[in-house]
Amino acid sequence: MNLHELKNQVPETPKAFSEMVKGEVARQEGTNILELAEKRQAMNSKKQTVTPRRLAWRVAAIVLAALILIPSAVYAGIRLFSKVSVEPEGDYGAKVGLEVEAESSKEVTEEAEAVYELPDPIPLVSAELAFIPEGMEWLKPAHLGDPDHPDHRQIALGGIVYDQGDLEDTLLIRDVVDRKVVTVGDREGVYIRLADSYRGNYWRQRLYVFYPEYYHVLEMFFTDEVTLDEAIQTAEGITWTFTGEETSRDKVWAWSDMIAEQVNRGPEVIPVLEASVIGSTSNIQVFSMGDDASGKYDSYAICVEDVQIYDDISVLDEDYFRDLNFYDLADEDGNLLPADVSFILKGDGINSIDTVVGSKTQSEKLVYVTLKFTNTGDETLDHLLFYGSLYTIEEKDGKYIRYLQPSPDGSSYNFISRSNGLVTDNAQYKMQYFDVAYDGYGDGGNHISYLEPGESAIVHIGWIVDEETLPYLFLSMDPSGAISFDQGPAILFDLRQ
Amino acid sequence: MNKQDLSALILDSERLLYATARTILLNDQDCQDAVQETIVKAFTNLRQLKKDRYARTWLVRILINECYDVLRRGQKIISLEASREAQERPSPVPEDYSDLYRAVEDLPEDLRIPVVLYYIDDFSVREIAGMMDISEGAVQKRLARARGKLRVALEGTAGTEALS
């Protein structure tokens, strides 16, 4: 995969787009202020033609919907009901299906299904919301959220086209810890709740509602901070409309496609975390304390000047505490508290969910590294990015092998979750502390504002690690956070104690 | 930079503007609206551009803001076809696009924008960070995540891990 090939694969700009650009540039270049105002006014009035077109769709769609609703709700004088059903699969799987029923007999039900047969081309629909939960607003299309807490309280709305044959197949959802039928207006929907995966599973709640007269299933994802009542009210407030546009079946993602994807994907395969070889002396350069590492970095060198291991956090400056409050990890004297370490085995989502296969209490240590960055080029470096990741690695016969902390009884596991909220994944500790003040650039603050040619800057970086990993620590300063083999051998700094 | 220079820049950047707008917006009409407004704003605010070498970055930043404005204007009504993308499902793209381009189109928006800006438009990580109001580290992380997802999509291999 060569991503640089993308340049040759960008679609050509549409002719109308090119003409618009040329026309607008010509207009702008040739205008004085008065003319510009006129042009803008003209352009604004031209833009308004877009809005009325959308409004017209809305009006037309409502009329169309009213016409369609009547025969779709009553067939041959018999009322039709549509619903989403849910059945268990194993201990933690849920099979979600779609059903259409008539109030009298099965024969009529089969005919009723034909009423909802998906036409080709497919009429496109849009949905308008009459209710938005308090404190939420549109953050982006189909995404409602709390702008003050966008990472926590969110609803994502999705529409899935259902096509012929869907009614016989079910969608399998894994890691389900709660499922139930709920009433959404005059329909029956299904609510699903997923298990905690111990690693920040974000969209843990779902709601499915079936609208066969619009050839769609509503699939709503919502976060823990959104209540089921709020989700149901949001769904109840949806007004569906046909937009007047159509598309072909092969261009839409349908319910049967989701099911087919599951079938094609086969059973869930969970990779076992292994002490795999990362590289060898042929493709990894290891630097010791005091060595200048350069070449791979863009016009600068990095040197580890000092490494200290502490039992307390007194060396840290609270002005630089960011996502992690180090006081929470220490007693009132600043001594680091032991952590309860849980070794997590991922489940298959049907017969098992993520489970703790072993726990132990471990001493925690602060690894505090002093790094010197030197501009080795001829130009000033602005906003020099740095990111330090600690890896636990064993060196054996010229090979570098990922070192995995042993679980108490030797059980295999997939990742480690610590009681202080830290996760150790793939034998990696992510950067937790650095003493560079935020200068308003970017949002991470992990950059040096500028370095003149020949100038050096000192940065201290810290990580809280489990004591038993101290003999295996290597530092990668690749800005991606990974051990990168792009553009030559990877660079690691040996911090082993 | 004078108006003639800006005109030349915009005409030279036509494909860049289209590709960038398409990473955020869902149809050509919306792209056209956003780019048209971008051109107007660029000419109107040309004096705010302090250094010519930042002109391309400045132009794309205006465009990204305009694209989000277009989205906000249309937010009252959502397309349920398009909303699938919000949940990281495949979105339909014309058949004559390459597998790689299709895979990029299928990336979630927060990954797709840096990929297009970095690999198609040749902006640096630093420039992208400035345009998107995120840190360079965040850009690097998003590029790394995007590469992992693309590798899975194109090669069907297991997810890319940090140690690979």
C-alpha cells in the first residue's frame, strides 16, 4: 500500500465546478468594492435558490409521505404492524430481526411484506427531528452532542435501507449485556446495551426502529450519559420524508449488506498477545544515555541526558499535569501508591465478554527522563513535535522481542488495565507528563515553540510504570508514538535499569 | 499578495479545493457552495494574509471552515443515507474510483481529512495541525490510525499495532 499513489487517483473535478471556480475568480478579480457588494448580494440571492429547493423537497415529501402512509399502514382493509425483534445468541449475543405482521393471518402477512418491497431505484429519505435532548445540539451531520462535553454525551443517527429478503435474516450483535423491546411511538423497537470492554468502548447503547413504509431501519448509537428515555424521545420526534431523489440499490448500504458482511467475516478471531519479534540490530538503532540520535529526525537531534527512577512524584510540576492528575496516584506525602493490575482477556462477544484473567498488586515507579533537542539544520524549527513512548522489550541474540508482563498464573491475556486508570497495551506506556508550557499552538502542547539553528532545548518527560518492567524499558521518540520503520531503521533509546 | 496572485493560486488549486471539500461534504453541489464562498472570503480578506508562503494553507483553512458552515446550515434535516458514514460504515462511491481512494472515502471524517491533506495535497503535519486546530501529535496519531485502517481495508490483515 503506497498512500502517495493517492495523488494520481483523485477524481477529476466536475466540469460545472471548474466553470464556477473560473467564473467566481474572474468576478472577484475584476470588481471594485461597490461591485463586490453587488456580486456578493447576487451570490447570496443565488445561494438562496438552494434553500428553497430543500424546503420544496420538504413540502413535497410530506405530501408524498401522506399518500404512501395510508396504503402501507392498511392493506386489503387489514392493519399492518412492523417491529424489530430480538433473540439471544449464546450468553452475550443478540440477533436483531425485522418483522411485518398483519392483524389476522400469516397469509396476509406474506402479502403485506410484498407491499414494502424495496423499489429500484430507491427513493432517498431524510429525517427531521422535533426533539433534541437538553444540552445537546448538532455537532456534525447525524451527530448530536453536548458541545461542552463532546467526548461523553453523544447520539449518532443512522439509517439502514432494508431490502427484499431482510425479513428472514438477523443481525448479530456481540458483547450484549442488556436487550429489550421498547415502545417508540406507535412502533416496537429494540434497545441493546453493550458490555464494558475495559478500554474506552464509547457507543455502548443502541436503539433500532423499523420504518418499512420508508424502506429504512433507524439505528441510533448513544453513549452512557444519554438515557434510554432521551433516545426514545429523539426517535419518536423523527419525521421521515422522501427527498424526491433516487439512487440505485448497489450504491446504498442495506440491512442485508450488514448481515452478509457478518457472514463473510466469519467467527470473531481474537489475536493472542505474543512476545513477538519487533526487529533486530539490522533495522533498529539503539542509543544509550549521552548519545546524539539524528538522521531520522527532521533537522534535529535527540539525546537522553539523564534517567531517574522515583518512588514519589515530588519532581513533577503540577503546572504540567494534563489528562492525568498525578496526585490521584500518590498518597498525601507524594509517594506513589501500589496499583491493582488486571490482565484482561478479550471475549468473542457471543459466549464470553472481556474478562479479568488475573490480578495482582504492583509497585509503581516514576520514570523521569531528561531529553535534549538540538536543531542541527540551517533554519529555525517552529513547533517541533515530540512524543515519547516507553516500550517493554527483551533483547536476545540480536533480536528485540516484545516483553509481556506475566499474569499471576501464566494465563494469556490481551491487555492490562490498571486501577489508576492507565492501560498498558501492546507492551507500551504512553507519554503522561512533559514540562513544556502550552503556548496556544495546537491542543496537545507537546511541541517546542521554536529552535534556532544550533540551539538546544531541554524537556523532561515522565511515565508511571510497573516496577517489574524497569529492566525492559526502551524509549521511542517517533512523533507517531510507534516504533517506526518508515524512512530507515527505527530508533530506540535504552533506558533499562 | 495581490488579487492577480490570489487568482492564480485559486485556479492552480482547483483540484486541491475540490478534493478537500469532498472529504467533508457529501455531494458536489455542497462542495461548489463551499468553494464559491471560500473564493469570495479569500478576496475580501486578502489583507489579513501576512505572508505569501502561507497562502495555500490559509485558503484551505477558509475552505474547511466553509465546509463546516455548509454542514451546519443543512443540519436540521439529515440524510439517512449519508449518516451511515457517521458510524464508520462504508459509504457508496462511484465505481471508477480506485480501491485505495474508495478505502480513503470510507475512513471516518477525522481521519480522512488529514490523509487527504497530507497525501494528496502535500501539506506538512505542522500545516495540517494549524488548519484543523489540533496538535501535531494528534495529526500524527490520526495519520497512523488511518494507515492502520487502510491496511486492514486493502489487505485484509489484522489491525496494525504500534509495534510493527
